[in-house]
Amino acid sequence: MSVSSVSVPLYNRLTRYLNYLKQLTADEPVNISATAIATALALNDVVVRKDIASVSDGGKSKIGYVRAELIADLEHFLGHDNQSDAALVGVGNLGKALLSYDNFENYGLKIVAAFDRNPDLIGQSVNGKAVVDSAKIANLCRRLNIHIGIITVPNAFAQEVCDALVKGGVRAVWNFAPTNLKVPENVAVKNEDMAASLAILTAQLADSLTKYGVNEEEDY
């Protein structure tokens, strides 16, 4: 099974298993069972066993999995051990926040270049990454063999930026602009729709308040 054939819910569950395992302390048992993972994450035991068996053959009856080996299997399957260089375009508030997030490298992503068209930003450094003129996107991406582009520009400029990234050899785009990008068939796009996510959260909040009300006296 390849990552490209994994359904989104399965991919999300595998990521949860990996995050949970990596958060366990060194004094935890060396071995862990799928049942223990299911219990810790409040998930269905059968589903977790099936998921893990699809990416690792290291499980043994009554022993479970060697935790370090299972982590390695999950990281390999999810591509976290195959670090990909990325370029970010749009060094506004969101762009700066992403550039400043150091944990991306734990998930196989390394932002090595940042671009913007604002002359006040060009030449500055954000978390060790120099900001380069957007006019150089295609040339620099091709020279650095960058295959992932991150778009954090306003909607009006997103397609133009995407075209430049694709021209530079980028094969996957992580898009934070609220627009549908047009790309060749060989280029993957993942859209992050913050407005939709907020709408879902707001709806869930309204439903929770309707069902359970507000307990203003609850002490945290």
C-alpha cells in the first residue's frame, strides 16, 4: 500500500498513532500492543489493529510491537523519514508563522526558501531563511530542486505564484489562499480552507451549547 492510496481518515489515524508513540517517555515499556494504543486514544481496537498491520509486520502475539520499530515503520510509511525541501511564498503574518515553526522537519518537511514581492521584506531573514524576490521563484526552485511549494499570499496572487512554482519544478502545492488553483495533472494540491474549518468549529460549538448549555461556574 502506498501513501497515495491511503484514505484521508486512515492517514489521520496513522498520524495520531505516530504522535502518541513519540510522546511516550523513555521509561515506558519497550513493547506496545495495538490494543493499548486504541485504549489510549479512545479508538476501536479492531480498527487500530487493522491499521497498524497494514503498515508494519513487526507485531507478535502476546508481545505486541517493539515501540521504536513501530515508530520507524509509521514514519517510513507516512514519508516522515524522507525529508522534502519546500519553498514558501508570501511572508505575511501566516507566512512568518509557518517559517518560524521548527517542528515541520519532524514530519519530513524543510522550508529552505522564502519569497515575497514586498521590497521591505526582501533581504530580511525569518528564522534563518532569507526572503528572496518573488520574481526569482521559478529559477531558484529549479536550482535547489524544490518539489513542494507553500502558498500564503492573498487570493489575487495565488494562481500567479502557483504557476511560477510549477514552472520551477514544484510537484506538490500546500495552498493557504482561499481559491481553487489550476495545475497540471502531475501536480498535487492540498488546500487549507481556514474559513471552512472555522465554520465547522462554530457549528460544533452551537450544537454543544444547545445540547449541554453553558456552565459558567466550571473551574479549570
